[in-house]
Amino acid sequence: MSSTPSTVIVACPDSFKGSVDAAGAAAAMAAGARSIFGPDATIIEIPLADGGEGSLDALLASWERSALTLPVHDAIGRKATARYGLSADGQTGMIEAAEANGLPQVSDVPLQPLRADSRGVGEIARHLLDDGVCEIMLCIGGSASTDGGTGFLSALGARFLDSAGSPVPPGGAGLSQIAKIDLEQLHPAATTTSWQIAVDVNNPLCGPQGAANVFGPQKGANERDIAVLDAGLAHLARVLAKLTDGDVTELLDSPGAGAAGGLPLALVALLGARTMPGSQMISDALDLPRALSLADVVLTGEGRLDMQSLGGKVVDAVRRLAPNTTPVVVIAGAVELDSARCRAEGLSAAFSLARGPATLEDLTRDAAELIEDAAAQACSLIETASTTIRTFGLSRTNDPC
């Protein structure tokens, strides 16, 4: 079916984890849309991420830049190599923290929840500061550490000392021993650089919903370890608040403070870092609002559409940024929201990849093909409805899509 040149489709999905990355998903959606709207349609592909896995690749694709690599240390102090990004003008650096302190990098050995730290992430940041960047975008999902950002700051020259003036052990185990923070050797550009931290959760720093209790078990922490880590983070918050004349309650309870083992804590307190939902950071960096303002149809998606999708994830960002009159269609591996909920939340429709009974292995193997077909099905319905509206002169307010 042919299309007028004015038809604009924006394909802006997250990755379908374990099967198709965001760029592949966007390409599949674009192919499905093009099969319906024709070669004259304008299709804008914007692979997105929520601040976790895939964020670096999404931004590099937009920048049309290749990833750079740097020798670092992983979460348990072993030599490793991490990727990072640098804008064409050299002013903005992009770090995906899991490249250095992620769980996959230490999956070959027993997890060390009390020892793991964020030093390697700080090593990337130090390199970017040495290069003279003005802004660092830091996406922190998927970490193996719970150290409140002390390892990160140590890599920038900060020293965390006990009551005797000796350095405390790395990782979460030493947090409760911190009596003084020495900033004399802190990198001179650390406090003048703009720090933007993307978080993908809203958890506070401590307590039942805090970093240690909620995320500690997946990093190998047992009940005793969790108690040590939770108490250590609370102690570090008090030390930082006293040092900076800050509000300890704000440090403890700020939404997202518990992300990545409390990594934002020391950066917010000492460097003036600003946290925001990861989907917002990536959307702003990729100029998604402008693209959506031009769209006649918006296609987005992720592996599973559920209520969590509407709490700061990619689908949430897309639905909030898209104009109210523009159809927003979600394609997902699994759809747990019914049509009433979708419409109440500003989504026109949601399509599952499964055509019928299928195993996870089947869906994973055929994900790109299934995404393309689902996009074609959605676009065919929208095109049919639009043709009906044009034929019978119905108003936009009566548009069922």
C-alpha cells in the first residue's frame, strides 16, 4: 500500500533482552511499517534504553561514534577492559557502569558482595576527566557492588579513612569504618564537571526497599551480608551529610539512591551529581521529544509489557513524550496489560510476539521476524482506520486509534 510523503513513523523500542538489541528491534519495526506505509514514508529509528544494559550502544548509534576501550579493574579488582563513549566534540563522555563493575564480568567466580566495589567505573571517569570533558553521563544498572560510590571516588583520588587514619577496606565491608574522607587529592575537574546519573529503579538507599535488602541477594549477599551493607550505607550517608552540611534524610530517602548498590550516594554528596530516570536521560540525549512531535505513528516495545514498564522504563518515557493525538503501539514478547489498562495509560494498543503456542526458545530465535510482523499488523490496522477516516470525513477526535 502506498503512502503520502507526510507519513512519519517513529520506531523507538528498548532491547528485547536475550534476543534482539534495541537497534535490531527498531530496524525490524521499521521494516514492518515500511511494508504497509510504502517506500515514501519517513521512518525514524531511535533505539532506546532505560539506563541499564544497552544504554551505551543506543547513545553511540545516535552519535554515530564507535565505542572506545580502556583497561580498568572489575568489581573484585581483576584487570579488565571496559567500553565507553565520547561525543564527536569531545565535550561529553558516556559510561555504562556495568562495563566495569557488572555482574557478568565476575560470574566466573563466587560472588563477593562485601568486597565488590565501583573502582573500575571511576577509572573510566578519571580518564574522561583527563581528556577534558565538560559532562559525564553515567548509566549505572547491572552492578555487582554495594559500596555507596566509594570505589568510584577512590579512583578519582578521594581517600576513605578509619579513626586511625588508615584506608578502609574496599567494597561494602569497610563502609561502617569510615571516620574521615580526605579530598585533597581529588581530581581537580571532578567538582566542575557536570555529572548526570541515570537510574533505572526508585529504591531508597537503606531499609527494607534499599540497595542491600532488595538487590544484595542477586549480588551474592546472605542475610548477614545484607545487614552489614545496609548499616554501612547508612553510616556513609551520615558521614557525607556531616562533611557537606547536607541533609542525611535526603541522602537516605531520595528515589533512586539505592540504585547500583548506592553508587549515586557519594557522587551526589561530593560532586553535585544529578540523578534522573535512565529512560529520560537517553530520550533527551537522542532528542526523542522532537522526533515524536513529528510522528503520525509511534512504535515502541520491550521484552515484557507490565506495570513496571510504566514506572520509568522506555515505554513510560515514550508514552509521556508522544503527543496525545498520536497512536502509540507497544510490541512486546509478553503483554500483561489488558486493552482497558493500555488505553488508560495512554497506549493505543499492545501486540504480543506470540502467534500461538510457542516456547521461549522459539520466541527468542525468531524475535526479529516476529517484531517485524507485529509492526506490520499494527500499521495495517492504523492505515485502514486512517483511510476510513479520510473516506468518510470523520474527525480526528473520532479516530479509534
